[in-house]
Amino acid sequence: MTKKVFRPFWSYDVESTQKWLSEMAAKGYHLQALEWGGMFVFAVNEPQSITYFIDYKSNPLSESLKEAGWFQVLKSGNWTVLGNANPAAEVHTFPIRSNALLSRNQIIMYVTGFFAVTHFILFFLTGLISRILTQIPTTFVPSPFWSVHILFYSWVYYSFIKLFITNKSLEQESGEGVTFTPEPYSDPECAALSPDRLIRRFKPGWMYAPDKLEHWLETMEAQGYNLCRIDPMGSMFYFMKGKPRRVAYHADFNNKPESGYFQIHQDAGWKIRYSRTSFMESWTILSREYREGEEKPQIYSDASDSLQRAKKVAVTYSAFSMPLVIIYGGFILQQINAIRLDQAYRTDTIFLFGMSIIIFGSFTVRSWLFYRRLKNRICTHNNA
């Protein structure tokens, strides 16, 4: 006798699935097969205490794990399910999960995250702005496609949020998520000043042209405006009037900081002035003072490393911005076509989406111009 249970999103949280399989075994339902689409097939037998372990693209079971009581329950495609029939309290040796599962779930998270962000901007934010500007109530047009739309984006939002949470656990398990993020360096003189004595400068969108931010900060230091701190959002910079200094700044982009990243740079004499990590990017601003006559410090001695990171900046922001530009462009073409056919059209829609194209298009253009500037500087330096 068998029992089938459908769990379509079980792979989003394998730790919870492992506990669930153990609970099923304790009730007499033993895992027999895993079918495509998330259908679990159980054989009905005597209740038993079994500890389960699920892995993706795992290595063969080692002899030491076999001696510890682990055995292969089943293998389905790239998935492997292991079991241990010893009492849970006596199971002290566990398999090591491969990084392939984390990589798989991260790809799904990035893809669904992209759809979630673009959907929010396209349907919610744009619709809200359009209603505020036009003061025309939103009209809902019944259509069978709405059910498909709702189901798809319900999956998108659920997948992104669920994987964002569970991937943190997988990162900690593998050690990839254990990254020490130090407190940004704070100048003692700045800390002693009252906030009203600090000089504020608003600098949004610097991440699309980080080389210009570096030049601006170095110029401010040379003029005697010493950086005190940067607000958590990274847009407001606080300075105090001090003495002119030679300070090298570097805005470093990472998809995810490697283990020991901050410590390596601190050991080299760099100060962490700002650090922020999101699901798709990580930015760190570092500084290092040097004396007159000394060569300006560089974070990366190999120019190809700097160029590769600059290309990552351009590709990352292009992947986010360009689909929106294409979608908004399609809406404008619809309105232009309506004008051509002498049909009803909305000038406010053309204006709104036109402004959106300019804004999001500028993100892509500015990031690729940054890449080109750095590439030209490297070529000029190599030819000198």
C-alpha cells in the first residue's frame, strides 16, 4: 500500500522537508519514490525513527558515513535522499551538503527577484503615480488572463521571499554566509562634533559611476573637507572642516563578499567607510591616507581585476534596467499607434513612461560609461 503527498515547493526549504520526512516515517510512512513536480510516494509500514538528509548533485556516500549508519534511500535525477535509522540522539555524524543546492536556489531567487521588482515597479508603482497625476479612477477589466497573472506572480513573490530566507540558512551551513562586517571607521574628531556642525552633501546614484564618487571624495579631502560618515542608505555624506589630506578612496562592487574580504583590506591599511549588501549586490567604500611623494594606493594591483568588477557593475544594472526600458517603450509605441490610427490615447502615459525610460536607461548608460572610462584609462596606462 502506498500514499502520495504533493509538495511542489519542497526544495525551497530542504531542512523543513527533512524534518517532515522524519515525522512521516514516525507515523509509518516511509519514503519510496520522488516523482517529478514534487510528488512524494510513501510505502506504509511499521513506524520507525529515521533521520533524513537531502542533497543536490551530491558525491557518492563515503565509507565513514556508511559506518555511521547512513544509507541511500533514493536517487531521483540530481536529488539524493539519505537516511539513518539510528535514534536521532545517537546521530552525531552528518553528510556535508554540496554547494550545488545553494547555487541552484540562488539562481531561482535572482530570477524571481527580478520578476518581483519589475512587476512591482510596472504595475503597482507606475499605476499609483499615473492615478495621482491624472486623478482618473482605475478600471478593472475582467479577463481570464488575470487568473494566470495572479498565479504566476504569487509564485514569483513566494519563491523570492522563501528562498531569500532559506538561502541564509544554507549559506551559514556551508560557511559562505559567515562574513564579518565591521563597523564603518569613525574619526574621533568627527564623533566629538555635534551633528549641526557637520557639512552634508547629498550624492544619490553614485553606484552607477563609482569612479566619479572616488574622485569627488578625494577632491573634498584635498580641500580640507574630511569625510566623517555615510548614512546607511549611502546617499548622504557627512564632512567636517579639517586639514587638507591625501586620501585614496575606492568604491568596490561585489555580488557577495568573500570570506575574509574585510580583514584582508584592513590588514593592508584600508579603512572601511561604508558597506551595504542586498540580494543582488554589495558595495563597500574604503579609504587609505598616504603622504606626499608616495604612490597613490590601489585596492587591486591587477588592472584586469578592476576591469572585471566594472563590467559586473554594468551587466548587473543593465539586467535590471533594460527590460523595464523595453516594456515602457512598448507602452509608448501603443500610444503612438493609437495617435496614428486616430484612436483615444493618453499624453500623460507617454510622458510618464518616457520619463521612466530616461531614468532607467540612464542607469545602464552611466554604468557602461564607467566601464569604458576605466578601460580607456587602463589602455592609456599600458601604452605609456
